[in-house]
Amino acid sequence: MARITLSHVDKRYPNGFIASRDLSLEVADGEFLVLVGPSGSGKSTVLRMIAGLEKPTGGTITIGERDVTRLPPQERDIAMVFQSYALYPHMTVRENMAFGLRLRKQPNETVMRRIREVADALGLTSMLDRKPAQLSGGQRQRVALGRAIVREPRAFLFDEPLSNLDAQLRVETRAELARLHRRLRATMVYVTHDQVEAMTLGTRVAVLKDGVLQQVAPPMELYRRPTNQFVASFIGSPSMNFLRGAIERENGRSRFSAPGFSFSLSEVARSGPVVLGVRPHDLLLGGGTQEGPRGVVTLVEPLGSEQLVHVSVPGGADLVVAIGAEQAPRVDETVALRVAPSAVHLFDPESGGRLALGADVPRGVGAAAGQI
């Protein structure tokens, strides 16, 4: 396997669209790195540049110690799995998996041994004599994975390989991919727009926006310490709530104030306008008779194990609160909102960058929940 390094990589198309801006990123040997971002963020273009399907307009790409920036795809020793399965319909599963090895004129004994090993690992042994038309979507995607694995490339590249599967198959195949990575210890780069896939699969996750790398970190660090407001809003489901207000100093303590809100915080290094962020799972609902600001329930979304409650608060903001399934707020009910001061995030309203808050170690709602 091999380390992949992108150094100051740019990609500008003839029409002026910039898909990558000064991107520097290193994928460690054996790492599972996920590139995630909204449509148009440049994540698939970055993957295609690693594969050699797109040429960068600036910067360098190395695989191992070899500069591959200008090398064609066939000389990079990588395997790519696309969103479409791209299987040969007239070939059996065995023949599809063997195709790449046959092109490389591998001995028949080697070809058969690798196919047996990979088919056993992916649960394809009983399907080797079937053709793609006789397989389900999940099975076809496993064949596409197997065809890549038997080649034993230096790195695997995945371009949204699960997006054509239904919800249950996505979960099952995602788990298979995670187990496969642990077994192979292979270098993998995976592109998705689904932040749940990114969080559950990646050793590290790189978040892109408009061709610019926003943050690269282990999944839970992205969730707990987002570097800016975009990452905070993109990572986590449901998305983080945001309120515009200001930090004020009162008797030596910091306080967040917004229309209808007053909220004590841990020590903050600045005062003035800020954006406060709090995740739905860090908000608590109380009865409308409790002290403190209130909001009105406008929508309740039951999800089985939990409910998402939309609350309209003074100033026109709509906050989402995640609560247990046993709680039963009603639409149009007045409720009080509470949050642990240590569970909030602060962002600069101009740059969107993260601001320090006390020890800056966000935690879940604790016993000492303050009131908004």
C-alpha cells in the first residue's frame, strides 16, 4: 500500500470554474480517508485527479514516493470503484473479477486463488457463476468491489459507490466496507455527500466547500470541535442550531444576548457580535411554566427512538430539539429551552471561524443545565 500526498493542488476548468484551490492533503498508508462536501465542492474532482482521470492545473500528487501528477491512470497502480457498477453484462461474476488480472497476464493459478479469497471475504462464493442481471444492486456493488480488490492495488478510490443502493443495503454495504478496510489495511479514499457515511467509515474526514479544504480530522473531532460554522452545520444530523447575538461582559462574567435571550457562558476571550451554535441533542425542553425564555412548538417529527421538535423562539429563529421518544410535546405548546453552557459553540459572524469558549471542550448536556 502507499501514502497519497496532494501538495498545493489547483484545478481550474476552461470555463473559469475552480474545483480545487491550493489543496494540500496527506492520506497515510493504510488510512481510510473520506472526502465529504455538498454538490460542487470539488470532492469528486479531487478523487479523479488522484486517479489520473483529471489533470491538475497546479500542484503535485504523489503515491508512495512517486510523483504521479502527469502519469496516465494505468501507470498509477490504483483501483477505482464508481457509483455505477460498470460490470460486463455478458460475463459471469468470476469473469468480471478476473478481467483486470487477465489483462495483466497473471498466471491462471494466481487469478483463481485471488478470486476465491476475495469472493469468500465478500460473500460472493455462491454467485461466481451468475451474470450481473441475476444479482441485486448490493451484490453487483460487491462484485465491483471484488474486481478492484483482486488486483491488490496500492490504493483504492471510491466515488459515491453506495448512492444507487436502497437505505438498508447502504447500511449493510457500509458495514462490509468498514470490515474490509480493517481486514486489508489498505489505503482508501472515499467520496460521499452523505455525512453519516463519512462519520461511520472514515479514519479521518476531509470537509470541502467550493474547492477549499475546510477541515480534516477524525470524525468525532469534527463533530465536537468544528473549525468554522460551515463544518458545524454540515457535520451532524440533524444540523446544528445557530443564533445571532452578542457577547456581553457582566460582573466579570460572559453572557450571550439575543432578542429574547440571555445566556451565561464560560469565560470568552472577546465581546461583541457572535453566532452561537448548539446541537439539537444538547438542548432540553422544560414546561412553559418554568423560568426563562420560552418558545412555541411548531412541528414534531417522530423518528422511532427519538423525536425532533421544532421550536419557534423570540426573534423569529426556529430551533430543533432532539428528545426521547417517551416525551410528548404538542404542536402550539409553549416550552422552555435549556442548554449546558459547556455544550455551545461560538463563531465569528464575519469569517465564520470558531471562537474559543472557556476550556473549549464541548460536552453533552450535564447535570448543571443553564437556561437560555
